[in-house]
Amino acid sequence: MANAKQIEFKKRLYRFVIRLIKFIENLKKAQTSRIISDQLLRSGTGILGTYIEGLSSSSKREYTNYFNYSLKSANESKAWVSILKDTGNGDRKEADWILKELEEYSKIFASSILTLKGKK
């Protein structure tokens, strides 16, 4: 059963995914934007999906693995958002907000992984 912190973080990730989808839907209609946005949609929504899966893990090791996947998805998403921003295909202000959130998620997942592995 998820605790209050986990439930609040899940809600935060959900709100992020909704905002990310809106960002993607407002991208310039170019072939490169479409291809990169497909990748971003997968990696960005994967953060939430993997986190939710992890909450029902049957072991600490499995739970840690789900956090690893969420961390990788957050890091991948940073690359795609940066490319869209730097090529002028996405709203810069919104891209900056998304990048800031992704950076925070990366830190949260990395810190949690270290804690779960007993290295913190």
C-alpha cells in the first residue's frame, strides 16, 4: 500500500505528464518535431507508468529496478525536450519548466535508489 508521500509524488507525476502532453501537442508541425515528440511521449509518460508499477513491487530489488527505469526515462526525456527547445520547435518557457521538473525527478529517483541500495 502506498504511503502519503508516494501518493503525492504520483499525483505530481500525473500533473507533469498532462502538461507534457499539452507541450507536445503544441509543437511546430514539422517532421523532426513529430519524430522526437513520439520519443518524448514514450519516455515522459514512462516515468509515471514505471513509478506506478514499482509501487506494487513484490521485493525491494524489484522496487529499486523500477526506480532505475524511471530515472532513465527522466534522463532520456531531458534530452528530447532540450532538442525541441534548442531547435525552436517547442515553447521555450514551457520547455524550461519541463526540464526543471525532469531534473528534480532525476534527483529524487537517484537519491531513492542510493537509499534503497543502502549507499546513502
